[in-house]
Amino acid sequence: MTRVLLASRNAKKLAELRRILAPSLPEVEVLGLDDVPPYDEVPETGATFADNALLKAREGFAHTGLATVADDSGLAVEALNGMPGVLSARWSGRHGDDLANLELVLAQLADTPDCRLGAAFVCAVAFVDAHGEVVVDGRMDGRLVRTPRGQNGFGYDPIFVPAGLELTSAELDSDRKDQISHRGNALRALVPHLLDRLP
């Protein structure tokens, strides 16, 4: 069994990566940061999603010796000139406070007409092993709604409606979300690289 580290403690991200890799790479065991000896994680200081994903993947590989996958993703709102972008997880000033971040975005858009609520979830996934580095991207276009809906997902999912749908990301089941999500798209783009690189 080949072991790969996902440099995250987010159980939902771990489950998503495992679901997406399983059909193509059934012999790969995905570990999270809670499954390896602890190390000091670097702050996400990059200017882009790719920068941050690479920071985390390089650190994971350097500290564990395991081939490492890391992602950075966020919400890009057209009316906010692409923000919160790389600051999505700490938009309200507190890292990981999903509700505060969501409420701040809605407050900032209070005077924005519905027709200008276009947005996208954007993701970069980095893979680092002894042979080098790979970065792939994924995107899910859509629009925002003003009232959160749904219990699935996390972050801004309750206010994001993917293009062509009426349900928010938080109202979709895991299988449907995996098929269209920014992270799902990026992870699927990574699979051919993993097939080439992993034993």
C-alpha cells in the first residue's frame, strides 16, 4: 500500500480526496496531518492559491518524507474584484470562522444587485515528492444567494449556487458535489500525474 499525505486536518477534504482517488488508485492510502508526527505548519503567506498549496506540500514532504498533496482554495466574487480569494478562510480576521466569513461577504454585497452576484470557487492542488512538483487547478463557476441554505459542505458552500443548478453547494450530496466542485476538478486533473509518479 502506497501512502500519500494530504497536508490538512480537514476531515471533509480527506474524505473527498479518498473518494476521488479510490477508483483510479485503489492501492493508495491517504493520510492526514493527524496521522503523522506533528510539525510546525507554515503560515499561508503566498499571493496565489498555487503559492499556498506548494508551501504546504513542500513542508509536508520535507517533514514526513511522504509524497504530499496540498490544496488552497477560496471564493472569488466578481463584485468584490475577485476577493476574498486567497484570504477566504480568514476574511473576517479569524482563520477558519466559516460563519463570520460568510456573513462578512454577504454584508459587503448588501447593496449589490442580484445580477452582479457572480462568483467562482477556485482551487490549486500541489503534489510534491522526491521527483519534483506538480500544480493543477480547478474551478466551479456560479452565483451567490443572500440566504444560506443546506447542511453539507463548509465555508461559503451555503451561499454558493453552481452554474446550471438551483441548489447551493451545501444542499448537494457528496457524490454530486465531487463531480462538479473546484477541488474535485483539480484532484481529477492530478490523478494522471499520480499514476505516473506513484509506485
